[in-house]
Amino acid sequence: MVGDSLTRLDYHIRAAATWDDGRPVLARDVEFSLKLMFCPGLPNESIRNQYRFVQAVLTDPKSPQHFILVCQGQSPEYAHASGDFFVQSEAALDPQGTLRRYSLAELQRRPNTAPADSGLQAVARRYLAAGTAALAAWPGCGPYRLTQWKKDRYLRFQRKPNWWADQLQPVPFVLQAKPKQLDFVIIPDAATATLALRGGELDVYPLMPAREFNRLRHSTAAQAGLRFYTALSHNVVTAGFNTRRPILADALTRQALSRCFDATALLRATQLGDGQRTVGIISPSDRINYNDSLALIPFDLNGAASLLRQAGWRRTTGPAGGWYRPGPSATRQHLQLRVRYRANEDVFATVALQFRAAAAELGIPVLLLPTESGAFSQALQEGDFDVYVRILMGNPFVFNFTPILHTLGVGAGNSTGFSSSRADRLIEAIAAANGPARRARLLHRFQALMQQEAPLVPLFFVSTRVAAGRGLTGLHVNSLKPGYTVAAIERPPTSTPLP
């Protein structure tokens, strides 16, 4: 139901839904989970910004599995976004009901400078401790239990023998859980992963690099045992600028550096041309919301040099040559850059190398910093970079850019540190837009503003590529990460020879 300025979303939890300990999943658990996002002492900054639009949870004393979410604004997107978070067990994590003393709005408005609250601290400690406890100690309500985990190597999930959804007839597609066991193996090297796939040690290889995928797809021997699937994705390769750095604080400098990326050549080199150039972080396949009136950012070193001069930079020659401009308090800024990207990722390394070569032609020193995955995420959060290269994962159903480009996201998901009141207002208006036509107009304006401000450079959208054993069915390859539906996969029964 939509009101003047609020949207009320009416939910009923299935009566059969239970936690692993047999307790029913209740509306109180949903309310607790939303409050937990805003509990101080937990590293939930990104998800807080994503679900800040939910202002209240109304529970029903007469029906404990019925609740209403009260959302700010009238966006149709809320129907998708409001049901896309993990629900936690209040009884397991907050048996004293500490968070019931606070409304969701009170926790959302609680300032960082508020005095420490022993009750909230206890909930945070219990949550953090549960995350490091024995794998079976944290009750869930899904079909699988994590039974083994070796960091950066593998995860094993076992199908629960008596999962509540098994009682449903027919079982809805989203609640199907056909494999009895799921093993996820982390293999950083693409060639090693390909050998494992061909040797039958892997059943599915998702997000496969273009060259390996193309080579296998055209191999007669590989075709005998494998099937190959492709789909459009909403994942875009981007380069982001640390706008908190004085040398990158102005849009003209960022626009200039944006022209040092040869996106067309990079798409050809890393994806064999299988992808889409883009003007922004909205996919070109989204014809309504993509702003096709904007021009693609060109690879143009002369234009980059001209923009640098407009930004106040002057190029000098000699042993200490380079680009300099006056800084505050009689200092002098030197345009030199450190580029971070995840190590062992050929796409990111190729982008970084091409950028360094182009910058060198302009006389801009660039230091490449390939970084281990965990350290990379920490470096982005701490602002320990000048330029990053990474993939942004998109969602065709939800347009909430608060975590990555709003002022509220700085220090969390907003790795560029970009902050603009004009952008903030647009992001908020997009999230609350009350119809597709208005949302499209706002998204077009947002893409134009982002191209002008250039906190990041959207290079190209990649395709989803999945290779799998020929006998598997039910993959349902799609545009969302990881690109297939793991719980619906089936392996044909092995035939037993007659005696």
C-alpha cells in the first residue's frame, strides 16, 4: 500500500518456516535483523546505507509471522529490495531482547558520539562471537549448513536432512535445494581451474575468463564433456579515483585521467570483445534507464593534457619533470599515482598496465600495487590508494547507489570518498522514485552528473560465462552473480550395469 510519502509493505512468513532448533521464524526475527544492522559496534556501514529506507517494522500480536515494513518514499523498487537481506534469530543472538528497547528509527538516528550502551555492546559482542564460533553453533533457516571452511581454499555445505521447506508441495523454485552437498573450491589460477574442470574435479566453473572459455568452447575434446553458457551481466569493470587526495579532488583532473583508459582496446584484449562499452554504471542493455545521449569517454591523450592544463597543472622538463600545480600554504602538488587492484586478476592487471603506459606518455608516474584480496578491500576502505581497478556488481531490480556514491557511504562502500550534495539528492530521489518514468529521468541525470564529476571511470560491462559438466541440468544461467542457480542443479543418476 502506498501513502502520501510512505510505502507500507505487507509480509507473511510461511507458517512452516523454522530455525534449525525447531523454533518458528517470526516477525520479531525480521525486526531484530533490521535493528542489528544499525547496532553500534558492528561493521555494517554498507548494509545500513542500503536499508535505511525502512523506517519501521510493525508486528502483529495476533499473528506472530505477519509484519509490515514502513518505507520512506513511494519507490516500486522497495518490493524487491525490502526482501533481500539475511534474517537472523533473535533468540540465538539476543535472548534478553535488548534491541526491543529501541525502535528502528532510534537506532538509525543514534549518533556516533552517543554514550556507550552496555546492552547494545553485549549484542554486538555476541554477534561477533557467533561469527567465529563452531560452524554448527549459529542456527539458520536455510537448506544447507556450513560444515567445513578453509580460508581462501574451500567451503563445504551439507544439505539438512529435515529442512522445513521439504514439507511444501509443490516446492517453489526459490526454495528448491536439490544437491545433497555443495563444495566450493577457490582456485585463483584460471589455467589450474580449467584443468580441474576438464579432469572432472569441478562440475561448474562460473565467471570464467574469456580466453579460457573461448579456447575450451572451440575444442572438440572439451565439447564432448562440457556445456558452455553465456548471458549478459550487470557487472562493470571500473577505475575509481580517491577524491580525498588533493591531487584528485577536482573533477577536471579526474576527467583528464579518465581519457587515459583505452576501454575499447581493453574490452578486446581482456574479453575478446564479448562485453559492452558504457557511459555509466547502468548497463546499456537497460534501454529505459541507460543514458544513450551521453558520449563514451574517448581514449584521448591530447585531450587529457588539455584538461590537466585547465585544472591548473603545468608540465615541466628535466630530471624532476612532471606535472605540478600550486597547493595550499605555498606547497606544490605533483601528479603521481598509485594504482591498486586485486592480485592474480588478469583483467585488472591489463587495465592497470595500459593506464600506466598511457600516463607515461603524458609524463605522469604510475606505481602499480597488485594486492591480495583481503588486503585490497581494507586498503580501499582506508583510502590507501590513488586509483583502483575493480568490478562493481550491479542489480537490474534495484537502483540504490547510497552505499557506493553517497556521502553516507564514505568510509564504507563509497571507496572513492566522493561527496556531493547534488549527487546525494539525486541518489535519494532515485531510490524513492514513484514510477519507472520518473526514475528513468533521474537516472539519466545521475549518469550525466557522474560523467561530469568522474569519481570513477566505467570501462565496460562483462558477460557471464559458465562452463559445466555436460550431464548437469538445472543451472538456470542468468545475469546475477554467480551466474547460475546452485541449489537447483541436478546430476543424472548413474546407471548400474546389469549383472
